[in-house]
Amino acid sequence: MENKYNRLDYSVIVPLLNEEESLPELYQKLSEEISRLSEKYELIFIDDGSTDNSYNVLESIRDKDDKVRIFQFQKNYGKSAALDLGFSEAEGDIVITIDADLQDDPGEIPKLVSKLNDGYDIVSGWKKNRKDPLNKTIPSKIFNFVTSILTGIKIHDFNCGLKCFRKYVVKNIRVYGELHRYIPALAAFEGFKVDEVEVIHHPRKFGKSKYGASRFFYGFFDLITVMFVAKYTHRPLHLFGIVGLLSFTSGFGINLYLTVKWFQGFGIGNRPLLFLGILLIILGIQFVSIGLLGEMIVNFSKIEKKSYRIRDRN
């Protein structure tokens, strides 16, 4: 049973990759800002397979501050894996995520917390005045616009690293692959209340961005994944069954028409329409079968295997 006197008010999760120069300043700003809100907090740094001196820097910080927890992945698994680990480890009633590159301002955290206390479950930052080159800002605007339209969630910035959650939200959503971009959508699909606030965004101070243009290409497939996960994860037969039923019905209708024609004396053996009808019937049966197999997997798969390995934790 959890001791209420040992509960933490805040958990701050910082995923990072090769940010050794940013970490001391980020730690200083985070600890100053969070300590103004409460003395009951933890800072969780997750090193996503850095090849620079990031982990050694984190160890030196941890040695001076017992509120700091650090994790190191065996290799680079991606931001989603880092956040998934952070969510599972977080103990604070309010969970905050922030990138380690100093572009997100820790001074904006109280603004997000205040909005969260207005009755929301997740508050996302909105980098309205984004300090990035056009080759990042323009695709990002397109990405956010399309995502908002398709998901029906009216926010401007789905992928802002600065977010604020209630604890029960992060314990009830799972991010993997590249789905960290769609955390507000995943949360909203689970029935949580989502909003956003404008936040300050700074130019990158050290290093360079770890994300290339390919992320927007893959983002399209991730969006399809989110839509599928939200609507059909627990009922795959609803998707495959509808497609299968339409295909089977169309094929059956075509072949019924050709059968009537055959009884009327028309030759149908060489008609392409016959082969189309047969193909649609077969495809319909296959889609329904896939849906049934999906239902079996959903009902019998009880073990979730983590997609990452932790090399060290302190």
C-alpha cells in the first residue's frame, strides 16, 4: 500500500540523445522551476543510447542530487521507447515531459500546470512562434493540420516536447515506434480531456537536431497506425469484416447475375466479369478470416513485450 506521506507531486521526464552540453543548464533550470512548485519531485533522465559524454554528465548530476534518476538504453531505441520507460517509472501525481535541447523553456511549466488544474488531463505546449528553419516548420504545420483534421482534436502542435499529464493518463497509454508524436490523440481517444497553451520556443543552443525529413514521411504511416489503434485494436473484425463483407457481397452479386445469364443461354465461361466475381468472393472470405484471427489475437495475447533493453539505471 502506497504511503501518502511519501508521494511525489511532480515527475519530470527528459528523453535525450547526445546532449552533453545542454544537460547542466537544463538540470539547473528544471530544478529551480519545479522546486518553486513543490519540494516533492523527481527528475527522470533517459539516455537513449548517446554516443557522447551525456551519461557521465548525468551521473555527476545524480551524485549531487538524490531527486535525479537516470536510465541508459543499450542502444538508440527512439523517443517513444524513452517516454514509455519514463511513464512506467514516474511516481509523481503530475508528470511533465520536456526535451533536453533547451529549445523548450522550463519556465513555461507553471503555465501548463495551471491549465491542467482547470480540469484537463493532458496539456500540450504550442510552439506558436517556433525558432526552427523553414524545412522543419513548414512540414510541421502541414503535419499538425492534417493530424487535427483526421483525428478531430483541435490543437495546433501535437509534437511539442513540453507536455503536462495527470499520472493516470501516462499509466493508461503506451507509446512505441514513433507514436510519441500522437500522444494527445492517443490520450483523447481514451477519453481524456486535452488542451494546449502557447509556450516560448528557443533556437537550438548546442548541437544539432536528431530528426531528419524522413520523420514526416513515416509520420503518415504512424497516423494510420494511430487511427487503427484507436478504433480497431480491440475489434479488428469490425474493420476487416466490413471490407470482407463488401467484397464478398459484390462478388456474389456479380456471379448471381452471370448465373442468371447462363440460364438464359448466354455463355459466361470466358467473361472477365466471372473471374472478377470469383476473386471478390475469395478476397471477402480472406478479409473476414483475417478479422477473426485478429479477434483471437486480441483475446489471447496477454503478455506485452517491451521493445527496449535498459543498460543501466541509477
